[in-house]
Amino acid sequence: WDAIYHYAVEWKGELEIIAIGPLTNLAMAFTKYADLHTLIKRIVIMGGSTFEGNAGPAAEFNMIADPEAADIVFCSGVPVHMCGLDMTMKALMSPEELDQVAALGSKQAVFFRDVVQGIVGFMSRLGIRGINMHDPAAVLYAADDSIFKAYPAGIRVETKGKITQGKTVTDLFSDAKWPMNGFAVMDIDRDAFVQKVFELMSKY
């Protein structure tokens, strides 16, 4: 958390953070440094969901790992762009597309295919053919959001519920007048995403 603050000061309010895991360190930084929220431009997270969980019936893994930390981040005053399961489950690459990446021939391209084979096997047992590229999709959104659809939202994290702990309670359309503290990234152009992966991997 000290490093986060150091770089936020160095970048003078232009720092953008991509968080693809639980938000413990980021929450600690906000807790320790009262002015940190004025020094970060935006936060893009891979995590959460507006409608379902994957670590339980209500919660996505990165949220339930530390729901208190996640809620601190959403309430920090920095806009949080939630790249959750709504979008990342659509960022699917088939086994054939993974093979096509490997066929580019570089050791990086081959590694790209080989390193996910265990997950591909696991997903097949769940009835999903291929792999959902959760983290890469969030990173790509941070770099270029043109192939995504995101909507202003009020987002909090349930910290007390026995069944719903870790759920990202997301208000997109109600009349509750919640503060719109972030954005829910809801959709992705899958074909454009796969093409972007090929473009990036062909540079090695």
C-alpha cells in the first residue's frame, strides 16, 4: 500500500490502477492515506458481477476473498470500473482459437496456449468449451474500452450476509438515488476481442 501511494504522488493524480485480484492492498492504502482518493484517476477491477457468483451463489471470487476491502475501494471516491462476470464470461476463446495463437510460432504464443490447458479441461467439465479470459479482458478494457459497453452504476459490496457475503450490489436503473460511484462493464465484442489478442500476440 505504501508503493501505491508513492506512485500516486509521483503521477500527480493521473495514476490508473488495474486490479485483477482481491482488493486488500488497495483498501489498506486508502485507509492509511486520507488523500489517496485525490491522487488516483480511476480504478479498473476484474471482479464482481451484477447477477451471479462463481465462488458461491452470489459472490465472485475476488470480492468474497475480502469483501470489506472491496467495499472500501468502491466507497473511496475514485471511479471504479467493474469488469465483472457479466462481461468476462463473454470474453471466451475456443480451443481452436488458442491453437491458432500458438501457431503464430513464438515461445510466448505457444506458452499462451499451453498455460491454460488445465483450465480448459476444468471448464469443459462445466459445459463451457474454451476459456473465459477474465483478467486479459479487464486489462484490455483499461487500455482501450472501445469494444466494451459500460454503464454508470452505484456499487457496494455485501459484507455481513451469511449467503450473500461478497455480492456486488449494483444499482443501474432504480430510483434509489444511490451515488453513481463507478461503472459496470456489461458487454464485450467477442470477435473484436479475439482479434485484438491475435494482434498483440503476433508482435512477439
